[in-house]
Amino acid sequence: MPCYPSHGFLDELQANSPLPIADMLAALRDHVRSHFPTVRRIGVVTSEQLRSQGLFQRYFPRTEFEILYSAAVDGECSVELLRSACADLLEQGAQLIIRDGLG
């Protein structure tokens, strides 16, 4: 599945597709678990739309992870905006930062 927002209806797509669909968020979660086993506080730079879907909370269970968000990054994404969002997440205590597929 090429973009995070489409994971909101991944189950429906899989049920109606004869082909297997790779679950990018499950793969990301598994990667974090295996390569960063001590990380619990994950910062996410994303849009308000994706944040409202609660995808990261669904894939990264509260029993293992705390999801932190920076100010929403909607529309065009500049280096300065990303730098500011990452600085905000570091101030919140993020141990790892994930950026969605923003433009």
C-alpha cells in the first residue's frame, strides 16, 4: 500500500483484491520493534487528515509505544517546516521520528 491514508481502508481492499497487499504501516512497526527495541516514544510529522485517522495509534499499540505529534504539516512541506516539526518532537521527548509521505 503506497500511502498512509489508504491504510484507513486496507482491510476492505484486501477483502476485495485477488492479490496480496503489503501493509506498509505493519512493516514499519515491525522494523521499529526489531531495529529500535528500546524506543517507546515515537514522533510523527504528518498532516491533520492523517492524524485524525488515528492510524499510528492503531498500528503502534499504547502498551508498547507513545505516539507524539508535532504541529500539523499540511500542504507544501519546506525544510524549515520539517526542521521546526522535528525540534518540537524532540522537545516532547521523541526517541524516533517518522515522517509520512508529505510532498
